Amino acid sequence: MPTTATAAGHHQLDAVIEQLESIVIGKSQQLKLAFATLLAGGHLLVEDIPGVGKTTLARSLAVTIGLNWNRVQFTSDLLPADVIGISIFDVHKQAFQFHEGPVFTSLLLADELNRAPPKTQSALLEAMEERQVTSDGNTYSLGKPFFVIATQNPQEQLGVYPLPESQLDRFMVSLELGYPDNYSERQILAGADSQQLLETTEAVTSVDNLLYWQAKAKQIHTSPAVLDYVQALLNATRDMARSGRCATGLSPRAGLSLLAMCRAWALLHSREMVLPDDVQEVFTSVAAHRIGGSLRKGLPLTEELLSQVVAG
């Protein structure tokens, strides 16, 4: 573990959240969920209409932590090579040379992912799951950390390709930003432009500290009682799927994602163990897009499941 990270205390975690909240106004819960997803080593899907701050969220995280980042605007004519890179023949060396695509970065913003055709969407799958890409039979590793924030427009909008269940499952968390409340919107309208603010914003922590926090999150204790609670939720989603009330039940991989998010959430709140409250705080963001096929369809189902399991 880097020695520069050993002194990374909770006050620095608070400093990250505080700076994010000063840039993305009125979205404290969503910012914490996004940061917790990064701490848990997962990927984030933001489902919402254009103009509510999805790009600002991604850029704020990159600037605040000091991450290199790239943005890919997904369109109907985007090719897989435009994402992962391409091999080009070098006449002087008489050999093909691989030119890295924008996926070779610490934070990748895949903007409007569902506007690209399925073949291009799938180009991200190996990178997200294996932290590597394959081109012309050669495998290239991605660095650490590697964090994908994908945005998608609501499926009722024109020109979108719904993400298949296999790709939705690659995202640890899905969330909406939504419209700001009146007070927050007034602050946005009366304050400085967020993009201009980001130009002068400096990192409040380092990549070494982030890697330290990610390792520490994995060590947060999870008691047998919490595991029982998580299993009860997983089984409840499967029962609901068998009765045809939701698209699919949660897989064991989804259960691992839920536990990873719970540990990261506990770390954000200065605790060495996961509480049932942590499960309730993050369950909807982990489960809704998996059991509903989209975040909006899954939201009421997750609320029902939480109430059902607690009552049972």
C-alpha cells in the first residue's frame, strides 16, 4: 500500500463529499452513492434526461480526486474501435501498432450509452468486467483505478437502444439526478457556472488515497445477521421474478455488488462494520435497474421488497 495513503483519514473522505456538493448543488445522496460506487470498485449508470448535471457529476469526481478522465459521446455511428482503440500498420516498423482508445483512462464518461447500437455498447463489457480490452488477439490491461460512469436517456425518448440485462448487470449502481428543488435551483441560477467553477477547482485528495480507501472498504466487517438480511432480499427478488412481477431476480453477483456497496457506505460513515441501515440505504440503487430492466420500473419494486423483508 502506498505510504502516502496511510494517513488518508475520514476527514479527507468528508472533504471529497463537501467539494462535490459545492459543484453539484442539491444532490447530496446521489453524490454519496456515486462516490461509494467508486470506493466499492464498481461502475455507475445514471439514467436521466439531458441537462440535469450528469456530465458535471462525472467531471467533478475526476477533478476532486485527481483522476485522468475521458468522455465518449455515444452515437448511432460509433464503432467499437472508437472506444477501445485500433491497430494501425506502421510502414516504417512493418508491424501493426495498437493505438489506445479513450477507455484507457481512470474515469470514463460513456455519455448517452443507449444511443449507440448494441455492438458498440458491448465493447465496454470486457473493459468493465475484466479491466482489460482485446484487439486483434492481443490483450491490453487497463490501469487502476478504472471507473465507468455511463449515462442514458429515458427509453421513451427517440433513437435509443435499451441496454440488455447482461450489460445492466455490469453496473453496480444506477441512479437518477432529477430536477433540483426550488432552493437548489435558485442557487444554481444565481451562482457561477459549474463548468467554469471546475476550471479553477483543485483535487482535495490523491489517487493513492483512493486506492487505499478501496482496499479498506473491502475489510469492513459484515456480520452473519447482515448476510441473512441480504440473502432474504435476494430470495425475495427471485420469488417476485417467478411470479412474473419483475424482469429477473438478483443474481449472486448482484448480491456481491450489494455487499460491496454496503461496505463502502459504512466506510463513508466512519464505521468498521455494516449495519442493516446500510443495506436499506443502497439496496434500491443496486437492485432497481436489475429487477426492473430500467431504474424507473424497478424503483417501486425495491421499496416493496424492503418493506416485505423487514415485515417478514
